[in-house]
Amino acid sequence: YVVFFSGLNKSPGVVMKMAKGKIFISTAAISSLIKISSEVFQSIRVGKIFLIREKESLRLQVGVILLNKEEQLTGNLEILQENILETIERRLGISAIKGVDINVEKIVSETE
């Protein structure tokens, strides 16, 4: 993998070298997949997502909004982290993302 800024808008993403060329997967594409796959979590709304390069690997920073329900608010966040890593590896073939940092941006009522 290579984290790389590509195109006119210099968007970050992941380049995978394949036998017949390269595949560029933008952070926006990764974000879309995460948001779609996280819809199963009724009390979590995924917000901004950033791809961060570390020395030997990649990490995602995921902002979330929690809905204030009668449950332990952070209970599903660890499951969300695991879900994100598994989804990215299974659906996109990206195994270089080794961690997911969750930032709780806000806690809102169900009507907001």
C-alpha cells in the first residue's frame, strides 16, 4: 500500500499495486463504505473520516454522533471499530489499516 495524494483535488487515498497496474481507492470511497456498513448501528451516526499515515501502517480517525438512548452509550463503539476494519479488508482488500480511532463529536436526542 501507499498513501498518496492524487488528482486535481489532491485527495488522499490508498494505492494498491496489482499485477496489471495500480488501483487508487480514495478516502472518500473508504468513507462511503464505512458509512453504509455502519447503518446497522441504530445509535451511532458516522461523521467525518480521516486516513492517517503512521510509520508502518495506516489508521482511520472516525467521528461519530451518538444517539442518547436508554443504553450504554459507548457499548457499540468497540464493535464498530472491529466492523470497520473487517469491512475494509473484506470488501476493498486493504489490510494496511491497523487501527480505528473513534472521536465522539456529539451526543444528541433521538429527535435531532
